[in-house]
Amino acid sequence: MKTDMGTGLGYFAMAALVVGAVAFSAPPAMAGNAYGKDGNPGKAAGHAENGGPAATNNGNGNMASAMGSLNAAHASANGLAHANAKSKVGMLAAYMDAMVVYEAEYGLVDWAAYDLIIADIATIDGDIAALQADIDALDPEDTDYVTDKQALEDQIGVLEGDKAVLQADADALTAAVDAASTDAAGNLQDAANKDGLIDADVVDAVNSLLDGKSEDFTHSTVIHESEDGIAEIVNPSE
């Protein structure tokens, strides 16, 4: 759910959040990876279509074992509604609330505008790569080598500045949804006692157990690829 800029699950940090079965506008194609709007709409592999996880084993043994303290998600709706905020159940209630905010913010993002910005960034990246190739092709023995190299580097500098401006614009468009996803992941991490085992399947299992236990949180409307993004925030890839 960024190129060394911004917070949350932005441009390169968010490769997994694309619309699944929800009626939000289609997510943008991305050249990056954890929000990851990666241009591949649909359910994440291994996830159930509109309910619990498709499998009971995520490669780390029994799912219940992998979830550890996140099994507190078995709590009743009443228990979640009245839980102490410092308890595991209370932290999961806060996670649900944050996910509801996330879903709302996701639907408010102008993804068409975001798409255009990301496409422009990709074009700039291509231009920079071409200029770098021109630099690499220069003959160091040529009398104009230093001048030619500097001229090409200056062009790259201008493009890098243009790219930074575009990235800031993209970050601004997703700032609210990035913040909401970070809040949700933080609440989930607080409730967990097995951080190293929290992957998208575990997040999916938690969402399934929490299904319908608050007025606004339903597993069928969760953007399922957000589960990859939430897991990525809790356990960043090496």
C-alpha cells in the first residue's frame, strides 16, 4: 500500500493493494512493489473470494498456531465493542476501525490522476536510463568527454527534479490512505505476538474471523490485496 519519499504504503513500497471485488475505481498500474498498485487487479493468490482464507496452512504450520495472539479475533462482536483498548481484543477492534477508514480513503483517491503521474514517472525513468546509457557509451579518451558527460548529467539532474515533483504529487494523492493503512498495520502488530509469521494469509484469516463484528467491517468488502500491504508493513521484505 514510495521511492524513498513519503510514508505508508506509497509508490514503490506498496505493491499489493489493487481492487479485488469492491466497487472502487480500478487501481493504477505501478512500477513498484507493497501498496503496490501493480496493475494486476483481482484477489491475491491463496485468498478466499468473499470470506475466510482459502487455506488453513500458510507454510508455517496450522493457521491457528501461526496466528498466535491474533486468535483473539474469535471474540464476539460485543466483546470487541467493549474490550479494553490495551487488550489484544481491543487492539483488534482498533484494527477494524482503521481498516474501515482505509477502505473509505481508498475509495476517495483519484486513481486516474495517480495513474497519469505514475506513467509520467515511468517515462522519466526510461529517459534517465537512456541518458545513462549515453554516458556509459562515451569514450573517456575523447577530447570532449568531460563536457559531453557533464551535459548528459545535467539533463539527468533536471529529470530527477521533475521526477521528485511528480512523486510528491503522487504521495499527496495517497497520503490519507497510506496513513490509514499504517494505522491498521500498527494496530494489528500491537495485537500480534508472532510478527515473523504475519503474512497476507494470516491477515486474511484475521479479517475472516472479524467479518461482520462491527457495523462497517465486512470481510467481503476488504480490498484483499491490502492484506499483502498490511503484512508488508508489519514484516518488511528483506
